[in-house]
Amino acid sequence: MILITGGTGYIGAHVAVELLNNGDQVLILDNLCNSSRTTLGLIASVAGRTPGFVQADVRHRRTLNSLFREYPIEAVVHCAGLKAVGESVRDPLRYYATNVGGSVTLCQAMAEAGVFRLVFSSSATVYGDCPQMPIAETCPTGQPTNPYGQSKLMAEHVMRSTAASDPRWSVGLLRYFNPIGAHRSGKLGERPSSTPNNLLPYLLQVAARERAVLKVFGNDYPTPDGTGVRDYVHVADLADGHVRALEFLRGETGVHVWNFGTGRGYSVLEVVQAFERASGVRVPLSFEARREGDIARCWADPAKAARQIGWKARHGLEQMLEDAWRWQCCSRERGEPLALATLPATGR
Ligand code: NAD
Ligand code: UDP
């Protein structure tokens, strides 16, 4: 059985589907602070099997201890965390408490239970503003420009030190580039908890006429069209990477780092154009000043993941955007709220 912390969230739900499809038993722990219980039914309807679920905080040591006692958990995928960059600037302690403190508590409970195989949702943000492209895993981790990024880097350090102290640990640090897209069924996707920070959720809401215009943050970067360049990767490809990482780690010890990106960067304007082609919907734009803390460009060298765990992103940009748009349209048809923030406090 695989425990997924944060398994009702955007990435965790896709990982749950992939593991269930792979024949694994799945147990999800999530406190539902940024997701909803209804995701469990959607996972089941896509995968044909229902994952186990416990509503709890990953920092709650006693709950973790009892889960490890009650269930035959062999490995953990640790997705639980907070991820809004701007919020992390306003409320850094909450970010460190959840992202760092949660990782410490989880590692303690795992060690006590004798479970040493761990896959962690890290981020390309740990590289900071890397001068060299593409970014390989050998690039030094830089100075992340906000508390969110710092907390992901600190969580990596927690896991590295822990693994260095006991050779039984087998840890995979998965550095995601820019996850986008949705499950092709249209049932699972990213639902931001308030006004979206990231490009794709914002663009989708503009295309759905829920917001007036997409603000493009900066058109004076040293990039071909002046807008920021990122490596967008389909969430379904990420999910597949988690299964491969877990399988690889079964026979390994120590810490292994993999970049999860496609190896190709696209500018904001290229994303908008590709979206318009994929959806047939026009997206009104306005050019604004650069967003503080943004870097000009960032894309992965994913060769190590291909070499070691046989992982390669299969979906191209237009497919990612088509799937994301299908999810946006389907969730409107299902009458799902625009933002989870509009749900009553119970169940969150
Ligand atoms: P998400 O918010 O959709 O999912 C995170 C889940 O964790 C949510 O369901 C939330 O309710 C849960 N959670 C938060 N705090 C918790 C706690 N204390 N105890 C238990 N559950 C808790 O986010 P996501 O996009 O699926 O991201 C998953 C992980 O991947 C996060 O750790 C994030 O930092 C990392 N990541 C995400 C991106 C991205 O762009 N989505 C990029 C790089 C890394
Ligand atoms: N971006 C934008 N408008 C938005 C959100 C993002 O122009 O409303 C740009 C942003 O400046 C960056 C790219 O889109 O160049 C990706 O931003 P996102 O926040 O999705 O990812 P990150 O910056 O964390 O890589």
C-alpha cells in the first residue's frame, strides 16, 4: 500500500489514479485545506477503485503513527503542502510550519514505523535564478526568491540529512517544472482556492469569461518575444513519473533527484497562442509590469529521469492545454464552484 499525503490535491489525485491503475493499494491523507472530499469519488470513477482516505493534518504525529500501525504502508508519496507564492510572503511561518514541519513529522513517523521509501513533491524553484539553461540536477540549488521556494529547499535538506543518518532510506526528490493540464476524462484538474497566481488557471478563467483579461507580467525579458519562458509539463506525465520513481527506489538507497520537465520552454505568448489553437477561444491580453520575484526563463534537462527511471514527458503543449480546457468546461457543466474558497468552512 502507498500512502499519498495531499492526495486529494491537484497532483496527488493524478498520482492516486496512476497508482490505482498500476494495481497498487492507495491510502490518502489530506486535511482538505485546499481540496475537497468529492475528489475521492472522481478518482474512483476514473480509476475504477476507491482509495482509502483519512482527513488529517500531516503534522499530526499520533495520526501518522496509527496509520503506519493499521495499514501495510510500504512507501509514501509526500504531496501535502501549501503552494501559493504570494501567500507565503505574507504568511511565511504557516508555509514553514506546513512544508518543513510537515516533512519533519512525516519522516519521524516513517522512521519509527520502519518505512523508508519516500517520494517528495519538490519544485524547480529550488534552483532559484539559474544562469544556465537547460537546468540539470547538478546545477546548484540557488536562492529561491520567496518563502514557498525556501520551504521546498528546506524540506529537501530535511530529507537529505535524514537519509544520510540511516542507510535504509530511499528518497526521490522530484523537482517539478510547471505542471499544467488535467485528466483526459475532464474529471480531475487544478482548482485554485482563490484568485489564481499561476498562468494556466488564470488563462482558463479568462477564456471561460470569468475574468476579463489575462495580465502578461513583463514583455521586456531577454527572451525571444520578451515574455517569461517556462517548461510546462502535463500532470498525467508527472503522475507516471511518481510510479516509476517508486519502482526505482524499491531497489535503491540514498537520495535521488530528478527533474520533471519536458526539456522545452515556451513563452507566455506562445502558451496563449497554443491555447487559442487548441480551444478555438480568443484570450484578451494586457501587458503589465514584471511580477516581483519572477525569473526570465526556466526549463529542464530531463535526461537523468529518462536514463535512470525511463521517464519522459509524452504530452505536447497543445495536448496539455486541450485537456486543461476540457476540465474547465466540464467542471462548469458539473456546476462546480469557481474557487474552493466559496465552499462552506466545514469539509475544508
Ligand atoms: P494542491 O494544493 O492541489 O494539493 C496539496 C494538497 O495538500 C491539498 O489537497 C491540501 O489540502 C493538502 N494539504 C495542505 N496542507 C496539508 C497539511 N498540513 N496536512 C495534510 N494535507 C495538507 O497542490 P498541488 O499542485 O497538487 O501540489 C502538490 C505538491 O507539489 C505541493 O507540495 C507543491 O508544493 C508541489 N509543487 C506543485 C507545483 C504546482 O505548480 N502545482 C509545482 C512544484 C511543486
Ligand atoms: N504569468 C503571467 N500572468 C499571470 C500569471 C503568470 O504573465 O497571470 C507569467 C509569469 O510571469 C511567468 C509565467 O507566466 O513568466 C509562468 O508563471 P506561473 O506563476 O504559472 O509559474 P512560475 O512563475 O511559478 O514558474
